[in-house]
Amino acid sequence: MHEKSEKLIPLHRHNKGQLSYVEGGIAYITVESLTYIVPARHYFWIPQGMPHILRIGYKATVLRSLYFYAHDDTRDPFYNRLGIYPASELVIQMINYTERWDGKHVDNTDPNFEFLVALKKILPEKSRKSLPIVLPATNNEQMQDIIDYLEKNIGKKHTLTSISKQFNIGERSLSRLFQANLKISFLQFLKTIRMIKAIEMILKTSKPINEIAFAVGYSSINSFSDTFRGFLHARPSDFRKL
């Protein structure tokens, strides 16, 4: 399936493994209480039978999806876990080549079947390190109020102390609240939502990188760039060219 759209696909699962390439824009995958961010020129693999929600969050997003038989998925751990990976030029070209079969079922009687088998086989080799942009969620009302506040005031200089005072809660209690409900620290969560917002602004707007850095709470462009590279292994300016 090759599509350009902005839509929400509610909770569902497939009888096959799903390989999807985000050619442009951004997509979001939610599994249980975790949302995974998939930016342009990255692909994701969803194992057979894994319940998930897929949101294509920008009208310019181009998503190319292929669904593979799962009878041989035990040959490599790659096929049994959700993963998001930067796409190599080889993988991109192979996925783009499949556009000519959009909507078509290719079985083992089709001469193109072996091409798709080869594509599936190279994925573990080309997918060594999964992208670590994961946003946890919680049903805890107190925690959700704090998250909403941080997201609406992303450009401010937040610290554990300032948020403790804002919500009249001790610093140790706040720290434990993050660990207990989100399984990450306050600082790591803050860094993650800042990077997600920065990715969205880079892909959806033409604002200069320094303006985006300030808009998501960084006073130094160098600090912003270093953090961005830590998440995406690319500089913000290079990422915009994707």
C-alpha cells in the first residue's frame, strides 16, 4: 500500500508482519501505553499479531507499507519485536520499487515474489539499532496534569524544582511519580517531548532551526543540536533535507 494522507487507524492487528516506510512527514505508532515517533526516511517493523494504533500526523506524510508472511519469522529476533530504523538507500530503493504493485497480493507464483523475500531477508542486517524516540503515557490524573502543562509550556525553562513548586509537590515525590508512572526520569521525559516537538516543527514548518530550538526550550543552538543528534543521529539542518 502506497498512500499520502493524514489519518488515524484505530487499534488493530495483522496476520502478517508489517514493514512501513515514512517517505515524508511523520507517523506515530502506539502500542499499549507507549507512543513511538517515526520521522521521514525511517521505516518500522510491526510483528504479526501485535495490537497497535497508527496515526499519520501530517497531510504531507507519504507512507509505503508491505505485509509479509510470518511463517519464517523465527529465524531472526528482528521479526518478533517492534522497531524503528533509519532507512539505508538500498532499503529505500527496494521499497519504492514495490509501488508498481500497489494493492496487489504477490504470492509465490508471482515472479516478483523472490524480490520481496530478498527485501525481508536484508532487514535484520540493515536494522542494527532502533530509534529511541518513545513517549510513555499514563492514566494517573496528577501525572497527566503535569504532562499537559509541560507540553503547553514547552518553551519555558523547566526544572524539577520549578515543576515541584508549580504543582505544590516535593521534588522527591515528583521524581518518584515520573519513575512509577512513566518509567523514565523527569529530565528524560522533558527532553523527549522537546525533541518530538522539534521534529514536528522541522518537518511541518519552514522556521529557522535556531527559532525552533528556542521554541522548544533551548537557549543554546549547540546544546539543541547535540541533543537532536543524540536522538536521531543527524543534525537538525540535515534532517530538514530528508
